[in-house]
Amino acid sequence: MTDTAETGTGSLEALQAAIGWTAEERVDVVERRHLRDYRRAIGADENGTDVPATITACFLTEPPTMPEALAYGLGWINGGDRFEVHRPLQLGDEVTSQLTFTGVEEKKGRTGTLALLTFVTEFRLTDGTLAVRHVGTRVRR
């Protein structure tokens, strides 16, 4: 971690300039063990075979590694997630994903200024079909 990241001396301007930044592409396979662990975590039948779109949360790049975000503030807070289903996932599906930084908004909080960062991750099948689109807001303070 750099000195900037440790002291939280980043700026809104640096974040705005970084819009469009992308994380490294990753490839994941929806495996039975992922489904079992996920279903256990949400209190569902571990032996079920329905694959919820939210299982892609297991494949998100978290926390984002964008240097400008790391320089702004000292911690991460989840500000919300939205999952858009374009094609249901199935066991054995291989999905390629890449997180993209799409926007930032600064707000004043009780304890200081907050940056609300928006990230989009599209999960695509091997043939390029969009399966799930995740929109996440992460907060830096």
C-alpha cells in the first residue's frame, strides 16, 4: 500500500479522471461446490440445483484494486448491489467477468466526506452471451 492509500489523501478529481478503469479479466466456473456453499450461506437447501444470479457475487473482484480509490479514504463500505439477469446460469457454466469503474459522487457525512463509487461487472458466457450484469456501489471514507 502506498503512503497516499494509508493516509487517505486522494481526491475527487483523481477519481473522476479514473472513470473507465477496468480490473483484470477473470474466468470462473459455476461449480457444484460454489452452489452448495452459497446455498448454505443463504439458508437454502444445499442440495438444490437452481443457480441464483446472485451467485456471481462469489466471483466479484472485491474490494476493487483501483489505485485512485485506494488513495481516497481508509475503508470500504458496501453501498448496495443490483443484479440484472439476462440469461440464467447453470452448473458448469464458465463465465468471464471484468469490473469497470463507471462513476463517482462525493457526499458530506456526519463524520466527513464520502466518495460513492459505482462499479459494473458483466458476466459473459464463453460464446459472449451476457448472463448477469452487476452494478455495485462502494463507499470510501
